[in-house]
Amino acid sequence: MRYPSDLTDEQWNLLRPLLPARRKTGRPPADRRLLVDGILYLLRAGCAWRMLPRDFGPWSTVYSVYHRWVKEGRWKHYHDTLRTKVRQAEGRQPSPTAAILDSQTVEIGDQGGVRGYDAGKKSSGRKRHILVDVLGLLLAVYVGSADEQDRDGARTLLGRCIYWYGRLAKIWADAG
């Protein structure tokens, strides 16, 4: 069965060469495209792992592959590689020299994690600070408490990622 979150053949052909080599030992590997489609389905639907449709194989297999790739930093590698390809297709340099920084307060429920009250927005929750290149492609994200000042969140975000993008010569941000 096909789902709206499934990769197209063109997308799969871009991603497939980036995937790690198949393991030579242990149980025979699952269909890797189905694994990726299962992960994308879960991220898009926002459901629990155990609610993943059986079309993608055992939820525990999809879960373990996802978390192994997180631990190994593969998702960041996939994202960075594909962002570079998009930039080059648009006639840009592979690494950005300019970026845009902004923040957004997001109200959240009673689940755990950091939260605070943003007096300016009159809402409680979290604040996400986002750095994108001039094409709008994601460079970095930092999520903090909503009561954190924009300048402090920006300082934290840039401190964590500036060495990744050493060529950045200009960053646009609002007055905050």
C-alpha cells in the first residue's frame, strides 16, 4: 500500500547511495526503502511506534534502525548532503555564506520538557530558534524555554553550529 509520506522513485534514487552498507552478519536485512518509508510515515503522522502500519514491517525493526541512525549522526549527514545538492542545483555554492535567523514561540500541552512563559506573546511553551540559508533550507535549530530572550537563544544556537558553517559572512535577524 502507498502512503502520502512514501518516497518517490526519484527521491529514493537520491537517498539510496547515502545509506550505510548492509550488514554481513545476523538476520537478513529488511527492505531498506520500506524502513525509510516507515520512518517518514511515523514522523509525518506523529503516531506511536507501536501504531506503525504493518506494511512497513515490524515496528521494532523500524524503531531500531531509526535510533541507530540518530546515534550515528546519519540523519544530519543525509540532510546536509541533500541540502548541498539543492543549493548546487540552484547555482549556489555548496556551503552558505549568508543566513536568516528567527524565533517562534510554540504553545505546548502538559508533556515533559522545557517550558516557560513568553510575556511578549502572552503564551507558555517553548521557543524554537531557526537558522536557514537564503533559499530557506534548514541549517540549524535550537529549542529552549519560551521565556528565553531571543538574543540568548540566538547566541546558544550560533555557538552550537557556527563551526559547521564557517563561511557565513552575514546573518539577518530581527531587532530582538
